Amino acid sequence: MTGSTDTDKPLRLNGGQALIKALEMEGVEVVFGYPGGAILPVYDPILDAGLRHVLVRHEQGAGHMAEGYAHATGKPGVCMVTSGPAATNIVTPLADAMLDSVPMVCITGQVALGSIGTDAFQECDTTGITRSVTKHNFLVTRAEDIPRIIREAFHIATTGRPGPVLVDIPKNIVDANNPDAYFDWEWPEELDLPGYHPNVTPSIESIEAAAELIMAAERPVLYVGGGVLKSRGAQALLELVELTDIPVVTTLMARGAFPDSHELCLGMPGMHGNYTAVTAIQRSDLLIAMGSRFDDRVTGKVGAFAPDAKIVHFDIDPAEHGKVRTPDVSVVGDCRISMELLNEELRTAGLPGSNPDRSAWRQQVSGWQEKYPLTYEQSKDGELLKPQYVIERLRDLSPKDTIVASGVGQHQMFASQYWEFNHPYTWLNSGGLGTMGFSIPAAIGAKAGLPDRTVWAIDGDGCFQMTAQELVTASVEKIPVKIALLNNSYLGMVRQWQSLFYEERLSEVHLGYDVPDYVMWAESMGCVAFRVEDVDEVDEVIAKANAINDRPVVVEFRCHATENVYPMVPAGGSNDDLIVDPSQADLLEADRAADRERAEAIEAGAQA
Amino acid sequence: MNRPGDLAHHTLSVLVENKAGVLARVADLFARRGYNIVSLAVAPTDDQAFSRITIVVDVESAPLEQIVKQLFKLINIVEIQELSAFDAVERELMIATIEASTDTRTQIVELVNIFEGKILAVSPEAITVSLDGAPSKIDDFEALLRDYGIRDLQRTGRIALPKMDRDVPVLRAVSNS
Ligand SMILES: Cc1ncc(C[n+]2csc(CCOP(=O)(O)OP(=O)(O)O)c2C)c(N)n1
Ligand SMILES: [Mg+2]
């Protein structure tokens, strides 16, 4: 800096101005928020700020928008709300971001320091309530701490295993009328975090040990999770697969981390994974867990999960290693960096030339793919639409890099199964918490961050009713997202469990097709809306929706009420007991009987 | 009843930033992950910026390794050492009020003397005593007092420091780096 006297003169700011300036220093472009009493002083400097504020219609929306923005752009999402009920309204998105490791900074107003602990109006113990659903949280007590704490919040949210960080700011320290809220602005050069040292670079011994197991494996599978996306590791993963020729499964959090169109991509494992992905894991002799965490929705019954497999676990969070399954080799570090080191190690060892012959394994895997593809029966004349069909048509008629945000339920599983994800960061969903209502605000957040991309939310009728009001936000703020509402008149996923596991005793799951009138509702919120009931209209309406770029669009697809998601591993069951589509059930029963016979014959031979 | 001498019990010496709410974060972590705390003692160190929490955990509720790794995820935790009885000097303080008639009082006083404890107060029916020392010694003392009838008893929970000649490794969440 040149020695101009202006820059030497300290910049005197109040806490509110400092907060906004700190956000600008962090490169924040958009804040999703909602004002109120305790945060009021911060909303005044926002008028002069160089960042966009999106006024949501419910604080939960602000949180999910910040998540959607973060997931699509890779930058931390920022939301800001007032104290008390606003802070409690944002607890769900915080928990969601915590379980899915989404980098997010949430700023909450708080009553004045002197009133804390007195049950003041709109006081709640925000840092206490959010302690277990944030990676870290702060209660700021002095205006001059604001710049440093904001820096630390962004640092913690975005490094190591990412996650949500909350900063609770009492009203008096941002109050322009309080002389004590003023201080000489200083942007801290150093952070004061003596206990925070993420394990970014893995040990070279662990990389060598991993390489050794990989080169020796006969039936390896790469079990790829969200950590690959969080570390921006998709390219390194592609290189690893090209080097090793190992088939890949991508979990619900990792759809798009590896292209579905790649011949080695087996798709999604887990409770509603496809037969090949689930079975390949079960039969593998080496499972390379890459940024995945052995979630119960993937493992089913842990004791029966991949029983013959050695485990190499790559994850930046040491606590994930050995939490569910003890690894044979543990690589603690950033997934991208770890894979880059691993690739180097494998190349040095002579790969791809010296891979063992795994043609038998490859054949077995492609045999499963041929025998047990994802399948459904198209609706007959006069029947309502099949959700799978709607998703296939959306997939084929929308731009290749379309971003898909989904709600939670059957439509989420169908979307994950039937969409073809070939690009990272094109799939946003609530995997860990399973938050109904996630899709609309998440789609809005993604579109706010990447306005040139097509963003479709695939939503259920139950989910839609939880956060639809954010379509008002989308209309007013001109964030033209598209919503495919798969209206099956039911809380479909719950209905499926009741059908399969509670003898079809349907309890409190019927919503009905007609109330609310989704088209009228969407139109009243400023959206263009369509209703599709007939297979013949599907393509035409999707094309119309894709052509609209100045307003949000809602397409209500009236879907079959009793379609089930298959395959399915019943909760807590073994992955070996996967239930396939009824049309494949006989085939599978015959296969399993043959397997049993073979096993018995081997047993008998061994005893003889 | 489990006592701090139990094999399933491990002592962790946890250096934390001396900031508001840190103890709550630790307690909250144990509660939400279902880990059992046997005892817990906390106070600032000689450096006012840090406090030391001496925490005796029950590894029957969860493997020690998971407990340590989860603790490390708390941003305010700076260092964790495991202190085995072999490597550490351990102390605990107990005060107790014991039923003491004129008949039994001398017996109790004798016990206190044998254990090198102190008598803090005496009344016609009771006597308040204190003892500091290694936790196992306090266990023994407590067991002997029990026969006379314990009215009130409070133990501080264990505090510990590494023995001077022992090199107690600082635990890390990652063993290989
Ligand atoms: C906030 C919340 N409440 C309840 C649930 C439990 N739940 C999971 S899926 C589901 C049904 C979702 O219904 P809908 O949005 O219509 O989707 P569908 O399964 O019919 O596709 C419910 C109630 C949840 N995941 N989240
Ligand atoms: Mg539904």
C-alpha cells in the first residue's frame, strides 16, 4: 500500500457496519435472511452494502437456500436472522448442514448482553440450542471481536470437514446509537484457534498401505461419498478409476461425483440402491471408502455388510475412521489430496499396466447389471403417471448440466435412481437429516448462486406443502427455479412402509390430489403453473417449462398413488436380503436358491 | 457401584481454551453420544487462557478412541493426554459426615488417623472428616466409613498430572501423522 495518510487513519465503525464489512471481506455475494428486533441494527448498513440480500418467507427457507447455494457453488452459504423464534426456525437447516457437512455461516441476532439470562422478549439460548447441530458456534460479547470471529467462522465452516457455524450477536454491540459499539476497524491477519488443526494431508505410509491393498484386490469396489465432492475431488477420482479399473458406487450424497455414464459406474448403493451396486459391495474383497461414512442407510445391518471385504477408509474426519467399521487401512486427509497422492503412488508402482486380471469380477458385475436393471411398469391407458417416467423425461429433455434439488421421500429416491448424473454439484438433497421441504429453498439458493444454470426441484406433495411459500421469494427476487411436483396424493414413502411392513394398514398418510389446488397456489405466488395427468402431455409441458426463464415454474405431475420404490433393503436388514422389483422377484429367488445349493455342495464337499 | 478404580475407567487430561461454554460443550458431547462420565474436575491452569479438565470416562459405554476423536472435534479443545495410574500422580479430596455416637467416635477418629485424614467438625451424633489422596485410598476409606453410617459425602473427582519422569504421549485423533 502507498503511504497515503487516508489509509493510516483508523476506520471507525460500529459492530453492525463491521459485520457487513467482514462479510464483504469474506467475499460474500448473497445473504439469505429475514429481519427482526434484535438484528435490526445490522439491516441498516445492509442498505449500503455491496452484497445481495434475499428476503425469504420463513427462516427455514433462508437456511436451506444457504445450503443449496453452498452445495452448488462450493462457496459457504450465508444466512442471517433475528433472535428467539427466528433462531429456533433455523435449527432444522443447521442440523441438516451438520449431517451433510455443508459449509454455512449463520448469523443470529440476540438480545442485548445486559438482558441475556433474564427471559427477555425474543430471548432464547441460541448457542445452547444449536451446540449439537453446528460445527462450532460463537456468542460475541464485544463489537471489536466481530471481524475476527467472522473470519474464524468462515475458516471453520469451510476447512477440514465442512459444516455450519453460527455467530450469535447481541443487539447492543451492533447498535449505532451505542458509543461502546464503535471501534477502530481492523481485519485480523491471524486466527486465534489453538485447538483447530484439520488433518488435510495424509501420511505417506497410509497412502502406501492403501495402494498395496488396492493392487492386490481381486474384487474391489470404490464406495464414494460426499467427501469427494466437498474436497472438489471428482477429477482425481476419475483418474484413480482410469488407473485402477475399479467399479464405483456413488452414495446419495455423492451422485454426480463420478459420471453415471461411465462404464465403471454402478450407481447408488444402500436402502434403495440398485441391485448391482448393493451386491457388488456385498461380494467385494476390498471396499475403498472414499469420503463416505458407513451410514446405516448404506450398510443395512452392519454385521452383514460387505462381510468378506477389507476396508480402506479415506476421510478427513478422524472420528469417522472406525466409528462403524474398523478399517484395515485408514487414510486421514482431504479426499482430493489423498487421491492425488494415491494416484502418484499407483503410477509409480506401474499402474495402469500392472493391474491384476479382474475380468471375472468385471463379468460378474456386468452380469448383475444385465439381469437386474432398475425397472418399472409404464402406466396403462387412463392411469396416472409413473414418477419414474416423469423423471426420465425431465432428465432427457433438460440441459445436460441441469441442477436437481430434491425433497425427501419416494420422489427423492426415484430422482436419485433415474436421473443420470454426469457432473459434480448437480444433485442437491438432504441425505443425513432427511428434511422434507428441502428442495424448493435449496433450488432457489443454487439458482441464486448460478443464475445461468437450469435448476429443477423434484418435490413431493407432502414436501411442497412444507416450504412452498419460498416460491414467493423466488418470484419477487426473480430467481426462476422450476419445480416438478410429483403429486401422488400420499406421504408416499411412509405409505410404502405401512404397505410393506404394517400389513397395508395406512395410518395418516393420505393427502389427496385436489386440496390444495397446486396450480392456483403456484400462480398466486407469481409462478407459471401447469398440471399434467396424461403420458402424452409430459414432454410438451416439460419443454414449455424449460423455455420459461423469467419466472418460477411449477409443474404438477399427477402420479400413481401406490407406486413403491424398489429395490429396497428393509431398515436394519442385511443387504443380502434386498427386495427387488416384483417383476424380478422370481428370477432372484431362483438365483438365491442356486447360490444356497452351491454353498451346501461346497460345505458337503469340505466335510467329506 | 462403579468406582474410579475400575478397569473400564480411563483418565483423560484435557487442555481447553478458557472460554465461556467450553465445559458445556464437553458435557453435551458426552450426553449426546451416550458416553459415561465417571468424574470431572475443571479449573484454570497457570496460564489464564487455558483450563484443564480432568475427566474419568467409562470405556464400557464407548471405545476410548472414539471418545478422544469426538472430543478433538470440539474447536476449543487444545490437547488431550491419557493418564494411566501408572504414569500419573492422581489425587482426590473427599469430605464426609459420619454418624458418630460417643461409642463409635473414637473408632472413627482412629480410622482418620490411620488414613492421615482430618477432622473438620464434631457434634454429639456426627463427625465431619476429610481425606485427600490417591483415589484408591479414598475408596478404601469410604468403604470403612460406610459401616458407621454416612450422612453426607462428597468427592471432588480425580485430578491428575503426569509423573515427572514419564513421557506421557499427547493423544492425537490421527495416529499416523
Ligand atoms: C420434516 C420431516 N417430517 C417427516 C418426515 C418423515 N417422512 C419421510 S418421507 C415422508 C413422506 C414424503 O411425502 P411426499 O413429499 O409427498 O413424498 P413422496 O414420498 O410421496 O414422494 C415423510 C412424512 C421427514 N422426512 N421430514
Ligand atoms: Mg407424495
